Amino acid sequence: GDSVTQMEGPVTLSEEAFLTINCTYTATGYPSLFWYVQYPGEGLQLLLKATKADDKGSNKGFEATYRKETTSFHLEKGSVQVSDSAVYFCALRASTGNQFYFGTGTSLTVIP
Amino acid sequence: GAGVSQSPSNKVTEKGKDVELRCDPISGHTALYWYRQSLGQGLEFLIYFQGNSAPDKSGLPSDRFSAERTGGSVSTLTIQRTQQEDSAVYLCASTPPGALNTGELFFGEGSRLTVL
């Protein structure tokens, strides 16, 4: 069945460091791919998405490219800030039906 | 309200008791999902409601779990005879008509259940 595997955390970075959180998926057909973020004390919210191969989603300085050849959707940011400290979830929406599958989440802490 | 509202935010119960968790989706959202998030685990799908269609219950882990959605709006997740392994954060999400293709799920802040 469809699934998502993402890099385990926790990840601790200094401010202005480069961030990569790896995400790979298994799915039939052409799923849509997402990154959600959960800030401390808040609910999950959509960070960015890509709905077809080679699409690049971007928001708040974060980017992720839908790579079908490597079944990946890695999250990157060139210069993290303390305010980026959160848990990040990679997710896919199955190409048929209305199921969403989430990774286990990666906790990021950015220190000044 | 402006967002998805869940209650209670925190619930501590004794093993064997029944609990009810409530979700009030954003007004006008026709699709509603329940997920469970256990410590160190991803989000586990439980159940999905879409309008007046029969719900997709394929994720419910046992017959102790049930959910209903009254009037196409508020949903209640019921766990009977709770067990310690039911301890988790239960998340509700909703999405408006036509949004499923874009994947914009709107999440509540969750109900944290602790079974002693």
C-alpha cells in the first residue's frame, strides 16, 4: 500500500544553517505530495505542496521538488530561523480515493 | 469559529471507561477526517466522512472505536472500554468541497487522551 518514510529526528541546527529533511514515498499512480508543519502548541498546517512530477512547492523560504524517478519530496531551506522550530510532516494523497498518508514527523530545533 | 475546534483538549480516563471526543469542522467543509497520533508515530488514519456518503471506516483499529457525524457537521469519535494503548492525540481535519484535489486539510489542535 501507499506509505511515506521521512528522516527521523530530532534535528538541531544553528540559526542560518541549511536544512534538509528527507522524505520518500511508495504509491501507485501519481499521488499529490505535501509538507505540513506543527508549531509548538498549534495544530498541523499546510506548508507546501506539489501535485505532479517535477513540480516545486515553496512557502516561507522552504522548498520541495516532486521527484518521481527517486520517489522523493525532500524539504529544504537555505537559512533557518529560530521561528522555524517545529515538527515537520511529509504526506501524500493517494491518486485514487481520498486517503492521506503521513510520515512520522521530524522535530526541528533551531538555536540562536 | 475560524478553525477546526476539538474538545476536550485533554482527557484522562481509567482503563475500561468510555470516552467521547468531539470535532466541530469549519463551516461549509463537507469532508471530515479523524487521525490518531501516538508518541513517535505518524498520523494514523481512522475514519473519513464525505457529505452524505457512507463513511470510510477502514482505519478504525477495533470495534471499540466508532464515529458519527450529525447533520453533516459536528463529529463525535467514541472509544468504548478504553485500553492503555488507546492513549494518543486524536486529530480531526476538515476540507471544503473541491479541495480534496489540492490536499488542503485543515487540522484542529487535537484531543490528548491518556488512559491510566
